[in-house]
Amino acid sequence: MDTDLFLVIGVALLVLALPTMIGAFSESRPPRVAAVLVVIGGGMIVWAVTQKTGGYAWDDIPQALVRVIGRYF
């Protein structure tokens, strides 16, 4: 499996969880969908970091995003 892809998808899921969480709190309902997105996205990020030899540094995340976009688009 491609660890860069899992890292980028995990980050995207975490970003998508933010407006979902804000919407749930503003409508006074539990943020169930946001919690699921955070768990799945966080799990994907943890898996990607643990499976890549040497892990990821903060500077590697934008480079991984560019590599994934360049590869699949």
C-alpha cells in the first residue's frame, strides 16, 4: 500500500471533520459523523506514519500531497 496516499486521505478526512463538527455543535446535536471522520482519518495517518521507514516529518507532508496529486491526477 502507498503510505503517501493514506497520509493524504487521512489529512483530508480530518479537514472534512472540522465543518461537520462545527455544524453539529451549532445545531445542538452530537457530532457523530465528525467523530467517525476523526477516528478513520487519524487511524490512516497513524498507519501511514508507522509503516513508512523513518516516518514523516512536518516538511514531508506537503511533498506527499504534491506526489499524490501528481500521481493520480
